[in-house]
Amino acid sequence: MPLDRLWAGWRAEYVASVPEVVVAVGECLFCALVELGDDEAMILERTIDTYTVMNAYPYTSGHVMVAPRRHEAALTGLDPEEAAALMHATQRAAAALEAAYAPQGINVGANLGRASGAGVPHHLHVHALPRWSGDTNFMTAVAETRVMPESLRASYERLRGAWPT
């Protein structure tokens, strides 16, 4: 069934007027995580330009985030080497997800800015998570609750064992 649209051009002025919240580098979750030990922060991989960490609020078991080490909000703010490193780290995350979970699919994406749904909009990060047909159920739709079949620590250990070298 196609999505209905209600055109409300008058809302453009309101949408443009909502202020963006600015967060100092010292207050950034991703900058703080990179300073912790791998086991404590559940960091799966560190490179010169990136690191990959478990998502503390996963959509599915195995949900990881790949972030540049440098504090940068915009994809367009990365230099070509950082952007390539981010994609290569995302490829390794996808390979680990495939090896550890044998999913039927993988979602990879980035929410750029608060309006796009970014929970941490001031430090770019890419989500990678395994998916299976039928992996959502009534709990998500009705109770706004996710049922996670494995603990975050178990997911971390499972992915660490499957990480490509």
C-alpha cells in the first residue's frame, strides 16, 4: 500500500528554525570510548584511523558501530584516506558478522545528523548489523521492546572470535 502524503509547506519555516545542539569534544561518547581498554569498551578492532565497537543499545545481536578516531560529524569532513579506512573497517565488520552469525542479510548505514535519527550526531559512525527474515516480531511493533537472544558480552566474544585478521 503506497504511503499517503500531506503537503504542509508552511512547516518548512518551523523545521529550519529548530536549533542544533552543539557538543564539545570532551563530552563525546565515541571519543571517550576510544580512550578505554578494548575489553571494557567492547572494542573489536582498532586501526590508525578507525575503531569498531559493540552497540550498547543493539537492534539485533551482533550490532556494531564503526567510527573514525578523529572527532568528525560529517561524512564529507573525512579526508579520502579516513573515508577509505572507514569503509574497509566496515567491510571487516561485515565479514565478522557473516562468519559469526550466518545472517540472511546485513544492514549497513549511517544516520548523519540528529534529524536523520543519529543518537550521537556529533561523531560520525556507521552501523553494521546482521538480519534474518522474520527477525522482528510483535514485541517491537506493539511494546516498542526488542527481545535480544544473546547478551552484549556474548555477542562481543562471538565477534572477537570471528574477526578477520
